[in-house]
Amino acid sequence: MNRCIYELSLDMSGNPAGKPTTKQMDVTLANPLTTENCQYNIQTAGNTLGNMLWETFALKFTANATSSLLTFAAGNGGGNSSACCFGAALDNVKISAVPLPAGGLLLLGALGGVAALRRRRKVV
């Protein structure tokens, strides 16, 4: 299998309707070979339900298998019943392939040219 690099991006905001004031989002990307865990924290200061003050977060990962499981979980609460329902809010979750760097494309072109020259010399 080819190893491809991807980027997960998401917009996150803290729900201002309840406690705690710091919201935590745990993101896990798991496949048979590796598991990546990330933890994002965001404050609710200045947030209103009309203006959530969204922030964009990104995570690059390498696909080592044909499928992966992506999970999101509120990390705050810890048994505090007043924090049960007012975690982080998510929007614009996207996964996209990271393009090969321009230098990589030049290298592939050069290797293709060398291969063509070698083939041409053998024919003559």
C-alpha cells in the first residue's frame, strides 16, 4: 500500500451556554498500524450563541492502512454533571490529501527523463 499524507482540518468553538469555560476536544485517528491522539482546548471567553468565535485546527497524518477510524469526544466533564452537555462545538470537518511538494514533482520528472534516455541508448 502507498503511504499517503492527509490533513484533517476542523473549526472548533466552545459552547458558551454552560460550564466549564475551557472546552476540550479529544481527536483520535486509529488504523491497524498506528493510533494518533490529539487534544485541543478552547476558551469560551467572548463567545455568544450568535457569535461563536470559531478557530481552525489542523492535524497532518499518514495513512498506513486502507481505512482509519476518526473519533471526536468531549474531554471535559470528569464526572461534573454541570459540564455534561456544554462541550466543544465542531464545524467544517475536512480531510484532504496533502499534495506532493514541487521538488518531488521535479525529481519524478528528472527520473522519467533519465529512464527515457537509457531506453533510447539501448535501442540504438
